[in-house]
Amino acid sequence: MSTDQKTLDYDMKVTREVSRQAEVFYDEAVKLGDHAARAFGGSKEHRSQMTGLETIANSTFKTTDVFDYVKKQTARHREWQQTDAQSGAPNESFGERLLKQLQGEFTGKADGIAKRLGVGNTTDEDKQERRHIHLLLMRVFIRQMVVQYEYAASFGNTRRRG
Amino acid sequence: MLTTAQERKISLLSDTILYDEAVTLMRRISPLPTSQIMGLLNNTRVSSYGQLYAYIIHQRDRNWQDSKQGTKVFYTELEKVLSQMRKKRAIEEFRLLTPGLNSQQANLEADEVMAALSREFIQHLVAENNLRAELQRAQAPAQRNRR
């Protein structure tokens, strides 16, 4: 098998693993999207904060750029500090919930995928691959969350999907 | 100028080591008001490592009022982290410097590497600081109301 074919096979496996996880965390992304809709509303300025998050996640190669962005926004904007009585964690702000998900949850999920795909944890190449997987998971989650936010905010409908 | 391999390595270190260390440092000390820390962040964007380091030393050694001793502690801790990184970690742990350079070339390269490393570290530090400062500020009225 050629190197190109091996790379293609590997990339397909990563895509499949990330898609599988995306099914698992979809409900959590919807909950956070709803939380965002209740906290932000649908004004143009607030929408741009959510799309700004998506842009950062899609353009950076560093997971920590996304974490720092979430922290910065949470420190700066009242909406990111809003708690949500309807969420499972009524004392946690939107920013804190999002950060917990992106940092905590996805580190474990990325490690699980890496292990299943035979990616080690010692060389720089291994570590680069692990963080690449982590970044892919975050991008999918943020996309799902922003779609739900747009949907809920556009219709003024922040009820959970049926 | 840093090589692509050095830039890639610094980016990896930022995610795997520097971020956690910045968060850990901020958990040990009190956050500074956002306004006091933005000067530091701006310095990482426009200064050489030498200028940045001089700024940190200057802030550390200023005669701070008692109410602002937290700022002195912050810059004291930051200086320790960066000088340790410059003297030892960049070479032995991170392996970022090119072997076989003469001392002038090695110093120049070390300064460039440190400028990039400190930019990453301070970006994480400032993000964590500002989040903690804001959460603390938000909690303060609630605590006052409970008294």
C-alpha cells in the first residue's frame, strides 16, 4: 500500500471516529446552544460573538487559542457570564460550561480516539496528532452548538428539541 | 528567524505544557485587575525578548503600595518562570536551540525563541488572570449580600 493510501486510510479512520463522537456529544452541544440563545438573544452583535468563536476554532492549530478566547470573552462580556436555570448546572455560566466541555471532556475523548488508532503519547508527532484530534472534536462541537444557537435565537425558541 | 520546525514545536509546547503551567501559576496567586495586565500583553506583541524582560524586571522592582503588593508578587513569579526557561528549559527540556552555534548566534536565537515562548505563556496567563479577576469581582457582591 502506498504512503498516500495509508495516509488516506488513516484520515478516514480519524473522520469516522470524530463523527461517531459527534453523535455522542450532540445533545450536550444542543444544550449549550440553547443556553447561549437564552443568554445572548439574537442581536447582530451577539451573533458575531458566536461566529467569532467558530472562526477561531476553524482557523487555529492550537487548542489553547480556543480556551483563551473563551476565557477572554467570559471575562469581558456579561452574556458569557450568564447562568441558565434551565441547564443541568444552574450555577455555571455559559463560558464556564463551554470551557469545561472543550478542555475536560474532549481531552479524554481525544486520548481515547488516539489510543484506538494506535497513536502513542511520547514523540512530538504523537502529541501533534493527539491535539489535532482534540481540535477536530472541538470544531465539530462548536459548529453543532452555534447551529443550535442560531436556530433557537432566530425563532426566539429556546425550548429543547423534541 | 525561527525555523518552521521551531515554530511547530513552540506551538505544541504552548498547548501541552505552557498552558497548564500558566493556569497553575495563576491559581497560586491573586489575579490582577485587567487594566494592570494589559500593558504586559501589549509588550509581548511589540517588544524584543530583552525589552519584555526589562519591562518585567522594572514592574517587579517598582515600589508598589501595600494595596498593590499582588502586582509585585505576579511579576516576581513571572520573572522566575521566564529566567528558568531561558537558562535551562529552552535548551535541555524543550530542545529548541540549534546545536553548534557560536555564543553570539546562540544568544540571538535564544532571545527569539524566548520571545515566542513568553508570548505564548503570557497570552495564557492573561486569559486566566482576566477570567479569575472577573469571576472574583462577580462573586464579591453575592458574598457581601450574604453577610
